[in-house]
Amino acid sequence: MEPDIITVGLDGSSESLAAAQWAADEADRRQSVLRLLHAWILLAAEAPGTPPERDQNAAARQLVRQVLDAVRERHPHLQIIEDLVGAEAEPALLRAAGESQMLVLGSRALGAWESYVLGDISLDVVGRAEGPVVLVRAPGNTAAATAERRPTVPDPRVVVGIGLRAPCDGLLAFAFDAAATRGLPLHAVHGRPLPVHAYAPWGVDPDAEATVIKEAQTDLRAAIDPWSGRFPEVAVERTVLPESPARAVLRTAPGAEMLVIGRRQHRHALVPRVGPVAHAAIHHVTCPVAVVPHD
């Protein structure tokens, strides 16, 4: 049986180098093959024996080679594939996502205005990829750190944000597997806004709030328990917060080694491909964010 492939997209940025190092760690942990993918539309066919000074692809080759050398320092025995593709970046990455165990991309921190209006290749790929996409920030990302001004939780763990309107087995399978391969606990969080009748002129009705939370806890337990049976080695913490799913995820993510969130594969053409929870996490969470498509 051939090993799985983890693909990382390279563009020469510090973010893509951070993504490559994270992907190499993950490939080593899972005993997978690491593919270094660089898509360059101007990639030209070269005749055998072409002198280096006349190699039109020299810059592209050097970009991949530099990342390869950096990865080799930490993982000298990791199986690595160098892949130069003569194509636009987005279709090349989408094709790779369908062929890989996961696709890893660098993620840039954005300002408050940009985080709502800027559409980049990474966001488009996340919204259309057939498989999981992991977004990794470069170390020392001050803009992202500023956006996440919450106390960090000291205990390392994997956090998964769960919506309970429909089955999410693909999301839970990825999250439990990520926690198991790291030997970490899994923290499952669900945000459920309070209904209008829970609010009174003096504030929130505590009885109505308790009822909503109790119902959500029952639903969350029903979704999680079958997977706990399949991964008995993974300790699970469940949290229900009486607020929007996006706020619940942002409140819980600090201190995590990875945040796992879902994305519905089948959306109406007029509905954004990346939902509000994924959008908030991509732009405001500093740890690696895995976006997992599921039905």
C-alpha cells in the first residue's frame, strides 16, 4: 500500500515556508510523503543539457530547492516529491487537494477591513477544495496576534468547532484522527445563540438559557460519543456556549495546536463557499486551521 501524500503549496513567501515546515512535521508524524508544489504558468519545457544560465525555470526550481533544503534539516529521512506545475495556482492547488490526504497553504494575517473584503487564492481554494485544507501562519505574525487578544490556554489540544444541524462525520473523523496522531485531547465546541424569548428587559432569562444549553449538550454528546468509541485513546472535552458559532470558536481556539472546522460541500450558487465560522477562523485564529469539507 502506497503512503498518503500531504501537499504544500509554495509561492516563495515566509508563510509558505512555515506551511512547508508544518506539512513536513505532519508527514513525518503520519509517515506520509510530502509534496512540494509550485505552480508557475510560465513553466517552459527545457531540452536535456540546457546550460543553467539559459534555464528559464531556474527561479522556480530554486524556490522549491530552498524549501526542500530547509525541510531536510529537520526531517532528513522524509520522502519528498518536488513538483513544478505549469499552470495557474488555483486550479493546480484544487487538483492537488483532490489527490492528497490534505493540502497545506500559508495564510497571511489581514487587517480588520481586509478580513472582510479581500478574496485571495487561499480563500478560493478553501471554498472549493474536495479535501481538507490546512492554513498555517508564519511565526511572529503580529497582526494575527493582535486580532486574538484572549488569554491562551496552557494545555495543548486540538479544537473542533461543531455545528449540529446536520451530520458532520467527515469533520469529526479528521478531528479525532488529528488528536490521536498527536496524542492530544480533543476539545469539541458548539455555539448556539439564544432564542429571542430568552431575553428579558433586565437581561437573559437564566432558565431559558439553561434549557438551551442543556439541549445543545445532549445533541453534542450524541454526535461525539460514537467517535469516542472509535478513538478511545482520545480524551474529549465538550463545551457549549450560548453565542454564535463563530464567537464560540474564536473564544475557544487560543492555545490550541490546531483548530478544525467544517465547510458544507453543497451550497447554493449564491451562498459563499466559505461560511461565517470558517471565515472568522481563517482571518483571526493564529494556530493552524484545518477546513474540512463534508456533506
